[in-house]
Amino acid sequence: MKRLFGALLIIFLLAGCAQEEAKPEKSVPMPSAIALNFENAKQMDNLKVVSGAWAIKGGRLLATGQGLAVLNNFVVTDSTTSVSITGSAGIAFRATSPQNLMLVAADMKKSVVYLYSIVEGKRQLLAKSAYNLTDAVHKLTVDVNGASVRAYVDDDNVIDFGNAVKRKGRVGLWIAGDAEFDDLSAENI
């Protein structure tokens, strides 16, 4: 009886962990890279909007509110992601849920780039760096490889962190207020 109970407990725990793991939305083969230029409203099909208001207009992805949108069918452990941004925005990665992810966020008002770990909805600051952010368009790039996270703004290395939790998850875009995105690329490395 104890063995049966123990086996059922293990199955229950494994089933619970499996629900947390990020998986592609459909049974479509997962690409090794994705590039979106937002020239076509149909490209919204590549994003799963979790929160915020997101729309493609005039060749740009416009977003308002506090929000997160993740790429469909792109679940990776190690990746290079870059996007052109205007406004306070960021790149989410290793996201297993909206409450469990890592985030590089560029705060245009404070001219600071932050690296956060968000676990069970609690945000922990891992690193930050001052950078002269203006209202102009900036290219934000995040390289994630094993425990290493490197963030770049306009090809300048602003964060180099070496103790990140390694897990498989989604890549996405994050906003705090109004932001615009263009030329998103994500590659499994």
C-alpha cells in the first residue's frame, strides 16, 4: 500500500511539474530561428499576448499598458534575441509562465537597463547598468547561454551576468507603458 501511495505521489508531482514547463502552442515543428519585421498584421499570429494591448500598425508592433507577449512555438534554453525598441520595454526569456521568467528591461525615463529574475510573481533585481537611453530607437539584444546572460543596447555591452537559472522557456517582449517594437529576431543557440 505504501509503495502504491508513493508511486501515485511521484506521478502526481511529475504531472504538476510538466504543467509548468513551457511547450509550443501547437504540434508544429519548432523553428531554430524567428524573424519578424511587423510589416504584416498576420505576424501577430506568431505572438501569444499574455497581457497589455498589442497591435501591428505602420510596420511596427505597438504596445500599451503593463504587458507581455511571447513567441508561439519557440521554446529554448539558450538564445540570442534582438529587437528595436522605442519606449520602456524589454525582452523576456526562459519564461515558463507570466509569473516565472527572466527579463532584461530598458527604462527610458531613468536611462537604466535592468536584469530581473521573476519567480512566482516576485521580481528580484540581478543586475543593472546606467546607459544614456533617449526617446530614439534603440536596439536591445539579449544573449543567453547556460548561466550567462549578456545584454546589449545599440551593440554596447551593458550587462554581463554569470549566475542565471538554466531552464527551457519562451522568449517574448515586455512593456511598461507605451512602446514600439520592430525587427524582432530570436535564434536558438
